[in-house]
Amino acid sequence: MHRTQYLLSQYYSGGSWVGVQTAVEHISAILGQRIILTDTSGIVVADSEKQDVGKRYDSGWLGNDQLAQYIQDGNQTVGILYEGPEIRSPIATASVHNLSNSINQFLVLGGVIALATALIITFFMSRRISAPIHALSVATTRLGEGDFTQRVNFQGRDEVGKLVKNFNYMATELMQAEEYRRNLVADVAHELGTPVSDIRSYLEAIHDGLMQPTQANLASIYEDILLLSRLINDLQLLAQADAGELNLFYQPDNLVRVITSAVASTQARVDGKGISLKLDLPAQFPAVEIDSQRISQILDNLLDNAIRHTPQGGEITVAARERKSDVEVAISDNGEGIPPEDLPRIFERFYRVDKSRAKTTGGSGLGLTITKRLVEAHGGKIDVQSELGEGTRFTFTIPTRSPS
């Protein structure tokens, strides 16, 4: 009220309160209270309700909650201001009521808008989340029933999007695995069926008297049995490798000695086909921890592949060199080469560039697959480079230390 007191003191001049009545009425309207101003003798000089001007002030007019404040003109008290807090003007009461209603309406309207917005957002968010989840549920059920073509079309970047992406990847892998399984069963049935059919035909012919059990006929049967046995052994080896149960017996050995021994075992075939075989091996080579029997099998498979695809008068080169953390062995030829479209699949089971099923040219289609598994079991890698009509180069590496 210091400002009110100061404002009213401005109307006092030379013992007169000219114009103070209007000021008191305005202040009363603002504060919502009845205001009475008296001089120092207690005579009312201004009353916001205009009913007691000129009378001596009676404390009962404003009730027990009245508040008295002194009006100063310099250091002199020139009047007393009384307030009655329980008496409010109609204008103030209406203003407060209107303001209260406005605030309440604003709060109610804001709450309704916020609730509606929340419901809308929740609806769309739930649809966005539940739709792909439902699609995943349906696709998973059908995938479990054997339909590997199931995919979920959703491109979100959130956790649901990652889940959908992983599901689609899994479905693709399962479809490829199923296709691979079917092809494998068909190829195994064919590869096993061919020698079995030959053996059966020979035995039935001998049994029916259509063929004599001569040395040549028995040798042909024996050859089919060996082919069948070799195929079964190869499949068993691949099954062990796939299951991580392929046991290797590491011991320090001279890789040059193993290479020289493998080359010597194929020399007769090389000479018989009129192929020259060259060695490019270092004079000094460190001992490497390997399973020498499996390394020999790797070399035999690669040399056999090179001999079969190198024409008469061609050349095969076997080279080895030491690198920083491994040794590299390369077997190259200048034979027919491999078509570019076949290179990515050259290490697949039963895949052959030569689609012939003849025993002399077609092979079983497992040699390179076994070679890759044996190299990887040693902790190494195998690679192939080839140009059609120019030749092929197989390279594999073996770490200088056996894998733990």
C-alpha cells in the first residue's frame, strides 16, 4: 500500500483534499475493497461508497478486519486510510469471477486437446508397431510350416525395423539352406546311385549267366566299389568338418618335404598325359605345425584337378614361399581355365565346371569342397584365379602356428 499512500498524499495541498474522492473510488475498484480516507481529526474526507463523507469515522463501518494506514506529507501526518477487506465492489467481484472462469475453461480445453492428441499419437504409434509385429507373427508361423518365401515389407530404422530386417535375412538363409539340402540329397543320391547301379548290373548279368566273372569284369566291379567307398568317405569327412568335429593332428613338419612327396605320387599320371611339372620351392623353409596327412590330401586334390584340366603338352607349377605370419602354396596350370560365372561356386559340394558324369572326367564334385574345409581347419584360406583358355591358379595359406 505504499504506492496508494503516496498517490493519495499528492491530493493533499494546504489542508485541502481536492479531487481525492475520485482517486479513492478508482483505488477501491482496483482493490475490490471499501476505502475511507479521514483527516487527522477523524472526519471522513473521501469514501469509496460516498455515503459517509463529512462524518466522523466510526470503526464499526468496516468491521473488525479494517486496516488503518497513515498518509504523510513530508514528516507530517495529514490523513488516515482505512480499508475494509470484507467489502468488495461489484466490478472487482465480476472481474475476478470472469478471470476464474476463463482460467478454468482454458484448463479444461487444454486438457481435452492434450488428451485427444495423446490418443491420436498412441493410436498411430500402436498401429505402426503392431502392424509389422503382426506381419512378423504371421510370417514366422508360415516359415515354421516350411514356406521359406515369407518376407515382411517394413523399412523402419527403429528396433522393429531391425527385427524385420533380421527376420528377412534369416528367411533368405533358410531358403538357401533348404535349396542346398534338396540339391545335396539329389546329388548324393545320384553319385551313390551310379556305382551301385553299375555293380548291380554286373552282378545280375553274372547271376543270369549273361556275363562270365572274368578278371576284367571283377576289376570293373572293384573299381565301382572303390569309387563308392571314396565317395562315402568324402561325405563323412565333410559332415565332420561342418560339425566342427574334424580332428587334426598337428606336429612340426617340413612343408617342402610334404609338397615333394605329393608331387612324386602324381608323377606317373603327369608323365602318362605328357604334362611337364615344375617345382618352385625355397632351399630353406621353416618347420610348420601341420597335419601332414591332411596337407597331402589338399595337395593331391589340387594336383588331380590341375592334371584333369591341363591338356597334353601343358605345364603345371607348384610353388611355395614364406610370408610374415603364414606360408603360401600355389598350384597353377595353363589348361582350359574356369568360366567367370563358375568361379564363385567352384568350392560348392557337387558343383563341377565339367557337367559330365563320367568317372574319368566328371569326378565326384567334392574334391575342392574338401580341400577348402581342410585348409580352413588349419586356420588358412584358399583362393582361385582363372582366365578361360589361359589356365587356373589355386593358392592356399597355412599359418606358421597351428590354430588353438
